Amino acid sequence: MTPDILAVARDPLWLADRYDPGHDAVHFRYTPRDDHRAATFLTDEYLPTDAPRRVVRRADALAAGPVAGPVHYLFHSAFCCSTLLARAFDAPGAAMGLKEPVLLNDLVGWKGRGGTHAEIAAVLDDGLTLLARPFGPGEAVVIKPSNVINGFASAMLTVRPASRALLLHAPLRTYLGSIARKGMWGRLWARDLLVKQIRDGTAWPGMTAEEFIGQTDLQAGAIGWLAQHALFTRLTARFPDRVRTLDSAALMADPAAAMAALAALFGIALDVPAVVAGPAFGRHSKTGSTFDAAARAAEAAGDALYADEIDKVAVWAEAVAAGVGLQLVLPAGLLG
């Protein structure tokens, strides 16, 4: 094994970016902390295109002895300030937040192409080791996966028994408004999520393919939200001491209380007043523009154009949930 491979596998500045199951290899991309901070997500779209890269066989990477630190998770339903929270854990000396590492998405894709449970479990374990290399002494790593990873949440908690997780979601009407305001692209996103849920077995049960197709775009979005809500409910039952839930409205109503409780859940010594006063809570997570409470309210006001559709779909979704006894208020609330 060359010293170069040793250095890459042990150094957290070499992001474990992609996994290639055909060659059982990890693609590493050199990603300093400033690049993490500047990127909305850890994808080609947002990371420097000229970053040095290395491809290392998975066995060689693990044989190099990478040391994982504490790792915790921000699982989410989308449109719920999850990127904001991941940014809030960019706290040198305490933690680093990883925003949607693509290596985890690669495992979902592999599963869809026929990867076995045993194969994926082994690579997931190794991948988390590589993603959890601490950026500094004593630091934890907080991973915010893409929401298409939610089906792996139970496995991720199982292979890391010391890990804790926040299950973050937007209130149903807020979620539907976010989809509607994004126009065609938001509606396509909702349907794409539903397709992925059907493929990975996390879709809302009891509906046929014909019934799924027959729903409007916002109904498809609501069904996707309900499926994630049901999954989150199951996670709270399976991991009662390690998982807490929070909605974005409660987060933004009292960010100091939410961050203090979340830091305590993760066991991270976070300077909560500094974090709440910092850029994570004062700038739009996607655009970087100033985004205070007034700006958030103005954005939400755009829902008025779609209010009738949102209200009808929300009432329908609430009835669907009631029909199977699914509570819309998740248990195990972070704030009690």
C-alpha cells in the first residue's frame, strides 16, 4: 500500500465522495472545510470541478486504518430547514456537518440495480467509517443525507449504536406549499420521490400503481410525506432512546431552544448563542442571501396562489392518515 493511499484514507479532507460497486472502489475528492462551507450540497454541481481526486479499492481504504469519530444523523422529509441545521454544525472544535454526501445515494442506486442486503450493509458500514473521520480533535460529524436515504435510516442507526438522529420534517401544508411554489420542477420532484419510494419499498402501503398514477401532483407529494411520516414513526418506536423528532415551524419559532436540545441529544458542546446569531440562521441555505424571519414569512405568503389546492389535498391526506391510525404529530419530540 502506498503512502498516498494511507494519507487519502486517513485524512477527512479527502471526502469519500462516490462508491463504485463494479470495482468495489471509493472515489475520494479533496474537499477542504471551506469548500464544504460554500457548497449547498456535496455534489458536482456545488463543489469545485478541479479538485484532486483518487480512486481507492474499498479494502485498501479500510486497511489504511481510518479512524471514525462520533457520527450523528439529520434525517428529513425535505423543505424543512435540514440544510440550515447541517450548516449550523459547521463548528470548528465541536463538529462538522456533511450535506447530502453522494456516496450514500450510490448505495440506494445499487440496491435498485440488484445489490444484496449483505453487500450493501458491508459497504454502508465502511462508508460511514470514511464519512465519520473527524475534521479536528474531539469533533463529531453530523451527516444530513438526502431524503432518498431515509429507507436506510434504521440500518445506519443499527451499525452505529452510539449514533443519535433527528427526524426533521415540515408541517404538511408547508411541505405542499413548497412543492407548489416551485412550479413544474417542484411537482416533478414530488413524483420522482414517489417513484423512488415505490422502488425501495418505503412507499405508502395499500395503493396500487394505478392508484398512485391517478393522484394529482400535490396528492403524490402528500403521499410521499405520509410515507416518510410513517417511517419516522417506526424509527421512534425502534430507537426510543436515540431518535427525536422536530418540525421546521418549531425549529424556527425557537431556534435557540431547538439547537440546545439537539446539541444535547448529539452530545456536542456547541456554542448555541453564536450558532443562532451566525450565518446558518441568517442566510438562505440554498442561495446564501439574507433570509430572516420576515423573508421566510414573505416566501410562505406565496402559498396564497395555491391555497385552495393545498387545503383540499391536506384534508384528503389527513383523512388517509386517520384511516390507518397514523398520527400527524410525531412522537418523541425534541422539545418535549
